Amino acid sequence: MALPLVDMPEENHVLLVSFSSQGHINPMLRLGKRLLSKGLHVTLALTEVTRDRMLKSSTESAGASSVSGIGVVFFSDGLSLDYDRKANLDFYIETLGKYGPVNLSALIRDRYHGGKKLVCLIANPFVPWVADVASELGIPCALLWIQPYAIFAIYDSFYNKRNRFPTVDDPDVRVHLPGLPLMTTQDLPSFVLPTNPFNAFMKLFSGFFQHLEKFQWVLGNSFHELERDVVDSLSELCSLRPVGPLVPMALLSDEQGGQDVGVEMWKSEDSCIEWLDRQAPRSVVYVSFGSIVVLPAKQMESIAVALKNTKRPFLWVVKPPEKPPADGAGELPLGFTDEVTDQGRVVTWCPQIKVLSHPAIACFVTHCGWNSMLETICSGIPMIAYPQWSDQPTNAKLITDVFKIGLRLNKDEGGTITSDEIERCIEEVMVGARAEELRKTADELKRAAREAAGPGGSSDRAIQQFVDEVTGGDGDDSGEYGASKGNCHEDQIHDEKKVDVEEEGGEGDRLSLHMVMDDATEVGPPGRTPSID
Ligand SMILES: O=c1c(-c2ccc(O)cc2)coc2cc(O[C@@H]3O[C@H](CO)[C@@H](O)[C@H](O)[C@H]3O)cc(O)c12
Ligand SMILES: O=c1ccn([C@@H]2O[C@H](COP(=O)(O)OP(=O)(O)O)[C@@H](O)[C@H]2O)c(=O)[nH]1
């Protein structure tokens, strides 16, 4: 049952706690906005280094203490502001895990009367210790999972040893999980493979998946219709609440002017939109690998050759690595931009939401980051999957075998993705019967996404159900996706006045955060030697 805004008592206050990176803060803020629209009071807690970056940014709203009605508060991660957090990710995550809980707990005791003013904490996956803070203070805790539930299912199985996974001695083990297609090594998230060099993530996720009971709900940036089988298969394990897609409102309706709430890390080259305006409908190949991946020189070369050979217009985002590596990774072949001035555009960062919703875009060659994928699904554009690490290989499998809205680039016998293969896939996604079919399915999924997020849709209902549960409202407790493990009793609802959630004035919804997370280039991409271990 929808609770009318006016009747919602002020004490229904939730605190969101996010790791300080764009891909984590944005879905959290969008969830916050939806909770706000259901009558909750919402505050977002970030680490102080984020405030520092905000203050250093030159934009008007930098340093704002609220964004679009969501209050923003800060706690220390235990490191000095000028400490180079990218130097050693293991150390950073460990320090955050040690001082974060102490400082967040102090903040809650201080600002929210020992936590009595909060009905729920919501954390995202890089700060799982928030659940311990919540339990210590007697507050229910939810997780916002920001990748597909398919990845959640795979990690749960891996860390709880429910299935056999590839090992050094047996690298080709195939994995079959309920609700998912059979997965080979190339379809699994890189963190579960024996080749994974990132200990920090391993430690973080193993602790977390072995103690899922600490979270009363697992909200997810996905929607039921998108991942029906895997969501249903997980419903015994925990109370899933698919509340996505948590993308800008502009992607969820055709009406212009939908407001977004989100942070922007990099300045985009908006002139590419005027260039798109001059291109024919459904003619442009969009290419981007997100904010973290830096491609090896050889892969840059094959994309460049393929794009040139297709003779089709293209928009390629090539984000310069902060510290250019000696081996030419991330760099365009010499002279490329001059050769293609009449054919395409290369930009360092683009306004991706506007690009994907532009009628000139035909397809997206993507690294399969989950945020990009959801944005593309909401735009109804077919994809060409070029996954690199983390969740991306599995996301690529979802694109081809589950959602059926794109193709995946295949490696040759030598393990290379050739320019011929890229060119072939671009043609296949753009012309012919297969292209038609992919476009049709992509269009259907776009409608399903909009319906799920719209009033009365599955995600809207899941959010309402969650709100009813945390506020002790009269929602249906049996739940659509598994019963609530119910930790939301009357005694957790308190009657004191809320803390300072300021009303947003002026331009409003975009918390401008041009914080260059160059860090990212250090921690991720294959093809480069990670500087952390
Ligand atoms: O910010 C980070 C850091 C980081 C940065 C700075 C620092 O000092 C410490 C840690 C490490 O790994 C990440 C990995 C991410 O994966 C990305 O997360 C998306 C959403 O989960 C996925 O869908 C994408 O495929 C995936 O590339 C996204 C991130 O924002 C990060
Ligand atoms: O030129 C670009 C490339 C990416 N993005 C945004 O950056 C985010 C990338 O997130 P994703 O999960 O796809 O990948 P990651 O960067 O975390 O690898 C998405 O919201 C994109 O819309 C953008 O605004 N401009």
C-alpha cells in the first residue's frame, strides 16, 4: 500500500552508506530518491575524502550538504586526505574496514541519538562492515547490490563452496547454477578465477558472502523481469528486492527534462551531441570501456582498424590514463584521429545518457559494466560485448544467452580479438535478419525496464514493500521474492524529530563531483600490470 507523503511521520529516516566512487554513489543516490518519493527521509554518508574532492571541484553545488532532498554527511576512512589511496588497495580497504565502523558509529550516535532515529542502514558491497555497525546499534541493515543478481548467485556459490569452480590444476571446470546458463571459464567473473590478482576483493567478498544473514534485505540494481530465474532461485537464501534499473529518469520515459541525481567524475565533451545531431538515424557505432578499463595497445589498434573498415560513423570514448603507461596502453594508433575526421569522433568522456538516447546511435561496443548495460537496456540499443574483468565476462554472457540483445566478440586461436571479428560483429548487429531480431528484443526489454521502474511496476512494488517493512507499515509481509527475515519491529521506530535534511535549491539534482578516480586505472584492467596485489 502506498503511504501518502503527508502521513509519513518524520522519524522514518534511512541512512545510506556508500563507497566513494561514481559507480557506487550513483545507484545509491537514485535509490535514495525513490525512497524519498515513498515518504522516507534519506541521508547519504560518504567518506571525508569525497567531500574534499567535492570542495576542490569548481562547481556551484560542490560542498552542498544535500542533493535533491537527500542529506549528505561525511565520516573519516582513517587516512589523511592527501594519502594516496590508490597506492595499495588492500591496505586501503583494510583501513577503511577498521576505522570506517568506528567513525560511522560515532557519527550515528552523535547525529541520530545513538541510532534511535534511524529505521534502516543501507550499504553497498565495498563497505559490508556497515552491517556490524547496524547490528551493534540495533538498526536493521540492507545491502544495495550494484551488479546483476547473477553475479550475486555466482559469488554465493563460490565463497560458500556450493559448486566446483576452475582451479590452477583444473582451469576448465564448467559451472551450472540454477536459473543461469552453463558457464565456462570465460563467462565467470574474474575474481573467482585462479588468475585473480586482487586479494582485497577476495577478502571482502568472502567475509560478506559467508555472513549474508547480517543483511535483512538485498536490494538490487536489477529488475525481476530481467533476471527472473536467478532471482527466483535465490529467494530461499535471502530477501531479494530488485529495485532497478537505478538509472537517470531521462532513460525511463520519453518525456524530456526528467531530473537526475548523481555524481559526475569527469568533464564530458558535450559537442559530440551536436555531431550526433548531424548523423543519420541508427547509423553510429558507439564505443566505450567505462571509467576503469585501459585497453592494451594491440586491442586499441584492432578497434581502430575495424572502425575505419566499417566506414560507418562512430563515437569512441578514449579516457586518457592518468599516468600513461610505457607500453602504449590506452593510446590511439598514431595519426588515427586525423585519418577519421570525416567519419567519426573520439572523445575523452561523453554524456553517455544523452548519447545512448540519441536516435543516431545504432549499437554499443561495450566493456559490459553493469551501469552501462542497464543504461543501454533502457535505451533499447543492441550491444557488442567486449568484456574485460570483474563482473563483465558474466554480463557478456547475459547479453548473448539470457537477454539476447547482442553479440560477443570471439577470440581467435591465439586468444586475440581481431579487427576482422570486430568488423564482422558490427555488420551483424547492424544489418540483416539477426540485427532485426536483436533490435526487436532490445526494444521489448526497454519497455519491460520502464514498466518495472514505473508506478505499480515490479521494482516500484519492491521498493514499496521494503519501505513498508522498514517502517512497520502494512505491506504484504510474505514478499514477492521471498519472505522478509523481518528485523523491522515496532521498537525500532522512534518518534523524535529528524535531523537536518536540507531542501535543495537552484539547479539542484546533480552533485557535481569532478573527482578524478584515476585510482581506477591502477586496480582493474587486464592487459596492464596491476600496481596492487
Ligand atoms: O572505485 C573502485 C575501486 C577503487 C577505486 C579507488 C580506490 O582508492 C579504491 C578502490 C576499485 O574497484 C572498482 C571496481 C569497480 O567495478 C565496476 O563496478 C561496476 C558496478 O559494480 C561494474 O558493473 C563494472 O563492470 C566494474 O568495472 C568500480 C569501482 O568504482 C571500483
Ligand atoms: O564516456 C563516458 C563513459 C561512461 N560514462 C558513465 O560511466 C558509468 C560507467 O559505469 P559502468 O558500471 O558501466 O563501468 P565502470 O566504469 O564501473 O567500469 C556509466 O554510468 C556511464 O554512463 C559516461 O558518463 N561517459
